[in-house]
Amino acid sequence: MKKTLLVTGGAGFIGSHVVRLFVNKYPEYNIVNLDALTYAGNLENLKDLDQAPNYVFEKGDIRDSVLVDELFVRHNFDGVIHLAAESHVDRSISDPMAFITTNIIGTVNLLNSAKNHWKDSFSGKRFFHISTDEVYGSLGKEGFFYETSPYDPKSPYSGSKASSDHLVRAYGHTYGLPVIITNCSNNYGPNQFPEKLLPLAINNIKNLKAIPVYGKGENIRDWLYVEDHARAIDLVYHKGRDFETYNIGGHNEWTNISLIRKLCEVMDRKLDRKAGTSAKLITFVKDRAGHDMRYAIDASKIEAELAWVPSLQFEEGLEKTVDWYLANEDWMNRIISGDYEKYYEQQYEKR
Ligand code: NAD
Ligand code: DAU
């Protein structure tokens, strides 16, 4: 069936994998990628789609309600997959306002346009909001985040994502807008901006620079390969139930320090370095303010309802990821010149 879908944030890390999956898998769909190309957006992530006849890029800001409305009129979207966001916790701590405006107001602009443009009939329409497990707060040693877990966000980033989740549900409840939300754990894989732990560490190891590990490195994250997240988004978009929430996670918990040690082993092997060379770069630095201790997702709902399971074992995913960064040095080098250097100095010189 012909459809036009709006994907927001498609030039970012997860968004680019989602756009690629949809453009290639559904030639009968038109995929419109709306992205402001902030520091995190990179059209190079999608250069293989330049000639795809069913793909359109629109440069624009979701905070601009007039533009968002105009796009709904021009493209007559059947559905929205909303990924555009400010996504990095450390940046939200040093400068929260962009998180409030993009993650909250930007989301409301999209909700308003969808509601108004689809008002004659919501039939066949879907507003899919991509969210994070961080809205549930922080776990102790035991337990998991369920779809029913209470919201308890603890950083300006997770607070802004929690606000947007509440507003999405409110539009579903009040106006009947067919909304759906997923809350996913930490993604890793190709094209992730090197402010996030894994690409930052890969790049530093390659350049024999210190690997900054916050606090004692005991915080735990649940890692999922990005293409497995994109597959889950495809399944939920097509087979999920309106007004539902689905948690997505990798059953793959690592303390930061054991993850970095594992990465060091892989990097030594790939770079033909003597075993133990990379681990010497590990440097414990000042902890992140309000650092969440542990995230772990119970993904049994999406597994039971939609038969989704992660396809990759972590060891395989990590190898693929390292291979990609080592083979795409130009991608990394273009990013780490200029503004990235300034950011890196501000974040890490003082730690
Ligand atoms: P990212 O930072 O790599 O990409 C975000 C994209 O949004 C960029 O292309 C950027 O240019 C665009 N963008 C930012 N502000 C915009 C604005 N005002 N208007 C239009 N576009 C704008 O983020 P990511 O890691 O790919 O995350 C994508 C989504 O998934 C986010 O909503 C995030 O909260 C969520 N999420 C991320 C993870 C993760 O581990 N990375 C896990 C769970 C959920
Ligand atoms: O859980 C999902 C979330 O995962 C997403 O919603 C966010 O958008 C995404 O950025 C990610 O958040 P984290 O804060 O968990 O990811 P980050 O890569 O920044 O950090 C992972 C862990 O590593 C965290 O405990 C902090 C730590 N860390 C991070 C950096 C950048 C370090 O020890 N050193 C570092 O230099």
C-alpha cells in the first residue's frame, strides 16, 4: 500500500538506520526525513540513499510550527516516526534549554500538526514516538524496567523525554490521536556521534588517548545493536497496537568498566597491538552529576506480542561496530575536527 511517512531526526544515529531500513524495505512508501542537521545530524550517514526515488530530505527544525504544518500540507503524511531530539545526557547537564525546546516543544508541534491535519479521520494514521528507558530513572542491583514502571527521570535529558512521552499519551487520551511509544535501552553501532561512550572510546583507543571512565565505572547499561532497534521500530510501526508502550532492550547488561575492558581487548586484536596496550589508557575521571546507576529493560511484551528478539550477540555486534569505525576513519575525522574539539575540551579537561 502506498504511504508517505515522516521520519524526524533521520540524519542522526538511530534515525539514519531507520530511514535506510524503511527506504529499502518499502519501495512503495515515500520516506520524508525532516532534520535540522544540528551538530549530531550528518547527511553522510545516508549518502547511499541519495538516488533513492522514494526518499526526500527536508532540512528544518521541529521547533518551527509553521514549517512542520507546511510539511504536513505538502506531503500529506500517513504516519510519523519521531526520533529528532537532543540526545546526550552530558550536554543536557551543561546546557538544558535546547533539550526543553526540541524534545518538548518540538514534539508538541508535531502532535498539533498531526492532530489538525488528520482530524477528519485518524483511520490508518499513526504517531510513533521514540523514547528512552532513562524516563524510568535508575535501578538498584535487582529488577527491570517494565512498561508499567513509574516515571522517575533524573537528568534534564530524561526529564525532557519523559515530558514528551506524557504529552504524546495526553494527545492519545484527549484527542484519540493514534499514538504509540517505545522506550529503548542504550544503542551502539555504526554512525554514532563520538560524544557517546563507545565511539568516543574507540576513537581515543585508536589515537592512543586516555579513555575517560566516569566515577568507578560501576554504572550498568543494557546495550542493543542499532539495527535491532530499527527492526523493532519497523515491527511496532506496522504491527504494534495504538495507545500502547513497548520496551525494547538487549538483555545485555555491562558495567562501563567491563565493557571498556572488553572493547580494549577487541581493539588490541584489530590494531595488532600487544595485549593490554589499550587497557593502559583507561582513566577514571570525575563522575557525571546525578549519574543513573543501572538501566535494564524487560522486553518480554514486544517479544511475546511482536516476536521481536535481538538478532546479534553482543560480541558479534561489538566486532562489527569496531570494524565499521576502523574502516570509516574519514567519517570520524570529519566529525572530530572543529566544534567537536571545543566540546571535548569543555567536557573532559576539567574532569
Ligand atoms: P542523535 O543525537 O544521534 O540524532 C538526533 C537527530 O535529531 C540529529 O540528526 C539532529 O540533527 C536531529 N535534531 C535535533 N534537534 C532537532 C530539531 N530541533 N529539529 C529537527 N531535527 C533535530 O540521536 P540518536 O541517538 O539517534 O537518538 C534518536 C532518538 O532515539 C532520540 O529521540 C533519543 O531520545 C532516542 N533514543 C536513543 C537511544 C540511544 O542509545 N542513542 C536509546 C533510546 C532512545
Ligand atoms: O539508555 C538510553 C540512552 O542511552 C539514550 O536515551 C541516550 O540518548 C543515550 O545517549 C544513552 O545515554 P547514556 O548516558 O547511558 O549514554 P553515554 O554513551 O553517554 O554513556 C554510557 C555510560 O558510560 C554512562 O554510564 C556514562 C558513561 N560514560 C560516558 C561517556 C561519554 C563514561 O564513563 N565516560 C564517557 O566519556
